[in-house]
Amino acid sequence: MVVKNILIVDDEKPFLLSLTDGLAAYAEEFTVVTALNGKEAIKVLDSSEIDLVVTDLRMPTMDGFELLAHMSSNYPGIPVIVMTAYGTPAIEERLQKMGTFQYLEKPLDLNILADKITDALESSSSPDHLHGITLAAFLQLLEMESKTCTLTVQSQDKEGCLYFVKGELMQAETGKVKGDEAALDIVAWENVAIEIQYVCTVKKKGIGMPLAEILMEGFRLKDEKNEKESVAEKEEKMDVKKLNGIIKEIKEDLGEALISTDIWATADGQTLAGFNSNAKAAALLNRVGQQFIDAITGAKFHALDKYYILDLQDNKLVICLMFPDYWWGMLLDSDKVQLGLLLNVVVPKAMDGFNTAVSA
Amino acid sequence: MDIKKLNEILEKVKKELGDGLLGTDIWVAADGQAIAGVNPNPKASALMNRMVNITNEALKDAKFPLLGKYFLHHLEGEHIGMTTLIGDYRWGMLVDGTKAQLGLLLNVVVPETMEAIKEVVSA
């Protein structure tokens, strides 16, 4: 087993000594190196192979925030455990949700610290693990510690600034965009490099939402954008001509029984192909299907799989075929449709045809 | 209401569908409480009852015709969940799609059983 190197950063020498002594029992798993502030910690990081950093936030010379900011650009792969004496369980829970980093309350329980170190080291060796501290966690620590500062955040070719006064986010800007819109964008950036300066020139508040809300909404908007991009990417690859060909075949099979049919993207309900397109019916089936999925998932029942059928009053029948990201709905005249034909011929043909068009 | 008769009707369904029938219940639409069943599954009855309500609400909002006789879901593991609407009552069943024939189910078992249940509940 390879012995890992842990760097513990704190300005209290006796505390560091007691931690080093206490953690000596884990010498087979990891060895401990110490530093009294961020500046010393950076020297250690520059000169040794460090697998994990455990740091306090409040230190003279160079504090934990400056160290974390430096690590975000220079050592983004090293996991971090933050120690602070001013947190609450609610803040801890929020912070844990925001990223891969761990958070510990002072005074420390040595066994808990050892467990957290072991967990962090184990998970950091997983290929799916995101290393280092996230911007969201960093911002919440700033709020918790009531910091006044200006953050410059970089991610790929983007750059933005976040301004804090006594832990309150006052303003955000990226390019020509300012305020909530800029904050919602910046907080969701990935692989960020952070620079921190303990000055803030902004006096007037330009942000209307609380930080926690900005973080949640920022991530939601990012997920939504990613989903739309993924659907748009698939649509570009989809052979719509082929889909229309299959719809034509199905129309021939079902004859007058087929009133209308639409294939739409579940993310936005936009129709991709259809016959007698009925946007209202597509939106309705999209909504009903999503509600079915929610109800079934909530009840931990068998998941909805290939399709659902609704027999409606007024002699109408609806079938909705479910594919990843796309659904295909058909509105039928129940007096004219034969269920055997629908389920044994039309459904398999539609499924095969759709999959061929997607993989074309 | 003749509950014994309802249970007999469901036993007949079991006989017709054999191993294909995983469970079936008849419940009151108002509260989702089951009054008869074979391999009863109260959780499934409550869920299906909720799904009838969800569907009808969405249909009503969109000014579409409401649910008629039934709705059917193809579920993972080739299971079929089917719920039929009989006045103030609902009859639901969970079927193994690899063992039960859908044609027999939809064209024979369902119409006959719905008629028989209707007779008992409206007596």
C-alpha cells in the first residue's frame, strides 16, 4: 500500500503538534506534514507530493481562502478538508452538497478527522471523483466567514468578478453582464481558477437574490442548458427524413384510425416530426407522462418503460411511446383502431424505425 | 355489495391469465381503499388511483376528453399495469407481459370482467 502525504495547515503550533502525534497511529496509511499559514503551505505544495490538504481558514500572513484560491489554479486536483470553528450543522450540510470537499468543526475529534482523511483519500483515487474545492463551496465559506473581498474567477476563456462585503455578495460581472444574471452564470462554471483580494470597491448592492438561491438556481439553469444542448446535438444527428418515412408507413397501417401523431423532445416539448401535428396533444402527453414518472418513482414501483395508453371518452385512444429524450404520441379513433395491430405491428415498427433514425 | 362475488370474478381472471397475472385489486375511487383482490397490492392500488386523478386533471386542464374505460402502462421487466374505470370503482391489475397475451387480456378478459364487476357494484 502506498503511503499518502497529508498537509495540515493551522497557525496554532500546539494544535499541529497534537494532531501530528494523534495521527501517527495511521502512519501505514498516511504521513503528516504541517505548515503554519498559507504561504508556508504553498512552499510545501511546490516542493513535495501532497495528496490531501487539511486547512484552517483564519491564519495570519496568508489565510485559508488565499490558499484555497491558489490551489484552485495551481493544484486543482488535490482534495481539501476545511477546518473552522464558526460553522453550523446547516452550513455543513449545504457545503457538503456543494462539492467534493469535506468540512470539519473545531475543536476537532481526532477519530473523525482520521476517518475524513481516509474517506477523502479513498474517494480521490476514484476516476469519477472531482478534486479540489468547488467555487460554490468557496463562496459559501466566504459568506460564513463574513469576508470582504473581490474574487476573480476564470474558467476556460471566461472571466468574471464577484464582490463580497462582510460575507454578502454585492455584485457580479462577466463581460458586459452584471448583477444576478452574471452571478447565476459564474457560480455554475467548472474547473475554475480563483484569485482573491481583500478589498471590495463596490458599495451599492447589485444582487437581488441570496447566495444560496443563486447557487441553486445557477446549477438548475446550467443543467437545463446542458440538457437542451444534448437534445440539440442529437437532433442534428437525427435522420428526420427517415422519421417522416416511418410515420408515413404507420399512417398506411393504421389508415383512418390515426388522427394525429407527433414526435417531440421531452426537454422542451418541441415537435420534430409528425402528421396532422397537434402541439396541444403533444404538450398534454408530455405533461401526463412526466407526472406518471414522478408518481411511479415516488412510490418506488416498476419504472415506466416503453409506452402508456389512455382510453379516452369521445372514442379516442392515445398511445405514447417513450424513448430517451424523445416521446412519440399518437391520437387514434378507438372505434377504428385494432389493438392487436397497434401493439403487435405498429409499436414494434415505430420503435425500430425511431432507433434506426437516431443511430443514422 | 357482494364482496364474495367480486372475489370470485377476480379468481376467474386469475384462472384465465394463469401465471401471467401478478396481482389484481378492486378499490373505491374516492379513497383508493381495496375491497377485493387476488395477490392484493395496496401500494399499487393507491398509486394507480392517484394516476387516474393526475391524468384526468391534466386532460381537463387541456380541455381534452377525460379517461374512458382504462389506461395501461408498459413497465420495466415487461410488466403491464392496467387500470379500468367502473363508475365509482377502479379495477387494476399487474400482468407479466411475457406470460399473458395482450390480445386475450384486452379483447376478452377486460370487457367480460368489467361487465361482471359493473353488475355487482351497481346491484
